[in-house]
Amino acid sequence: MATLLPTPPKIGMVSLGCPKNLVDSERILTKLRSDGYQMSPDYAGADVVLVNTCGFLDSAKEESLEAIGEAIAENGRVIVTGCMGKEAEMIRAKFPGVLAVTGAHQYEEVVGAVHEAAPMPPSAFLNLVPDSGLKLTPRHYSYLKISEGCNHRCSFCIIPSLRGDLVSRRPDAILREAEKLIEAGTKELLVISQDTSAYGVDIRHQPRMWHGEEVRAHMTDLSRELGKLGAWVRLHYVYPYPHVDHVIPLMAEGLVLPYLDIPFQHASRNVLKLMKRPANETKVLERIKNWRTIAPDIAIRSTFVVGFPGETEDDFAYLMDWLEEAQLDRVGAFRFEPVEGAAANALPDHVPEEIKEERYARLMELTARISAEKLQAKIGRTLDVIIDAVDEEGGATGRSKADAPEIDGEVFLRDARHLKQGDIVAVAIEDADEHDLYGVPVA
């Protein structure tokens, strides 16, 4: 006699913001799936819709509010979580029909709200989830969050008020998660946090046993052990503390990808002081030169803010000269945007919008030229490329070791019909533009 299983509730998810939010969403979905819930790809099929919000910038808040409004209009049963959970009263006032509002990385509260809104019918057959958890990224790469929160108090940022101070995970727990992800098919681990360089400071770098050996809760030790697992390891959100120098040899050894994502934000000492960030740009230039001596293929990406309150034309000119000398591989820029609750809002001498736009355009023109020159120098080389997609016409899209998904450039391949997503292949580079490379797999 066949067993008739009850139909489990279905959960929809809208995940906004940074990769850290994406990891939070994955953890929430993993827990809900292990409790027996099914996932819905659309509003219509969902019993409850979760909206994981971002509240870093006013524009991000607007996007989050629009997403909440859309979810309510399309489904009606909505639970809000994430950074905007700090503004629960405002959200409830604007959307009185919201079922619950929880804060960032409050997994238990979110799951509890789902249990209350859409109770799971009792069944021993519905509790199914893979060991690696549920993912919102392709199978071949995974974000690996090593800590929550931040101890910095940058004047333009409200992350500490949203996510609290630094809270590091145990190194053995991180390595165990990474091992499971790789066993499930992950070829690239993208290490993320708010401040990867500060990992372990809050727990005094306390060591834990891992496969019979002690591993400190420290960026260098963790990077080395992650590299031993066999996947690409890419480091994001790395502040240039002195001990970052010890990670560069790991890149030369091939344990860690020759890639650093460092949020410099500016170069002028005056602006860095106003931002409440370390003003050691000269030493950084010297260190970058040394890093390139140790690991010649190292790619450095960064982000910069233009038009910060108090930024003079001389400050901006200094930044442009610094960028010319630093020759960073990947650069993103943002026009300063006041964020509710940020100390920078109270600073004098706000830069007019038209000057922000003009400076932004000049910076992007400079960095695009530098990027184009660096990519042109790669023509004729053979690079390892991880494949993200293969099309029906025989082409493929992938990324070199210098490219993180969704934020950096891509490598476009011809004659790649035999490849599949997740393959890592040698590619002969034939052409380049300002941001991307073009090539063919090496037979």
C-alpha cells in the first residue's frame, strides 16, 4: 500500500545586497529545507515569501522596500529579514501586512517566523537536505563566510549598527563547511566577511583541532588550510593590515588565488582621516610593489568613493596620481551618498552633485585605460579559466584567476562546445578589451 505524503509548505526567497546576505539566505533555506519545506521559484507557488533586505545605502533601502512591496502585491504573505530589520517600525508602518520582521543573521528568528506562518505537517519523509546545504549560487562556486560584523567605525558606514561588532567563526567549523562544499562539487571558494583580515581577533586567534593538527583562527592559517582542500580560494574584503604580507607567499605557492579584494576607498590622507580610515597610502604602494615581486600575477581589485564631504580638487588629483602609480587591476567607484545614521552626514563641505559626477567620470576613464592596458598584456598567454556557462553555439563564458564572479571581467571562449560548467581549463588568450578577455581552449 502506497504511503500518501502530506504536501509541505513552499517558501519563496528574494535575496538582496552583498554576498554576505546571500550566505545568510542560503543558511535560512538550508534550515527550512531540513525541516521539510519546499522551495518555490515564483510568488504564485509560495505559501510564504522571505525578503532578505540590504540597508547599507539609501538606494539599497529603496530597492529593499520595492521588493517588499512587490512580494506583498504578488503574494501577500511576507517575512522581512536582513539589515533593514533594524527599521522594523518603519517597515510595519509602510507595509502593515508583513507577517514578521527580523534582523541580520537572525536565523532562528526567521525560521521560527516561517514555522508560525506556514506550519509544517508532521511527516518523517519530508526532512531532506544535502549535507552541503542549499545554495543560491551555481554548483561550482560557493561563498564561505568566516565572520559576522565589524570593529571599524568608518564615518560613511552603518554596518556595525546593522550587524554588530566582529564575531569570528571557529576555524574547524569553517574548514568542515568548506570540505563539504568541495565534496558536493564546489571548485572555487570565495572567502567573505566584513573584514577578512581581522578574522579571529575577537577570539584571540584561538586554535582548534582540524584533522589532527591545531589551526589558529587567523587569516593566514585559515587561508593555508583552505588551500590544501584543492579548490580555488579567493579572498574578499581584505584590509591591508601588516599580516596580509604573509598571505602573498601562499599565492606564490598556488594555495590561494593571486587575487586580493582590498577596499581602499581613497588615497588622500585628508579624506581618509575624514572617513576614519588608516592613512598609510605610501606604505601601501610600497607593499603592492613587493607583493608583485613575490606573486607577479597578483590581481588587486578595490573600490573608491568620490565626492566625499571635504574632498577637494587637490585630494581628488592625489587619488588619480595614486591610482596611476598603483596600477590596480580592477576598480569600482561610488559617488558619495549619505546613509541615514552615518557620521559622515554631519561633516561640512559636501561636494555638489555635478562635481561628483565629473570626478566619477574622470576616475572611471583612468581606471578603464589601466584595465585595458593590463588585459592587452595578457594576449598571447595561456591562463587557467573556470567555466561559468556554455552556450548552444559552441561558445563559453568563464573567469580567470583574476576575476571574481559578477564583479570583475570575464573570459569569452570560442570552440568550447566540449566544456561544461565548473571545468577548469587552459585557455590561449587571443584578444582583450577594457574589461574582458577572449580566447580558445588549449587542446
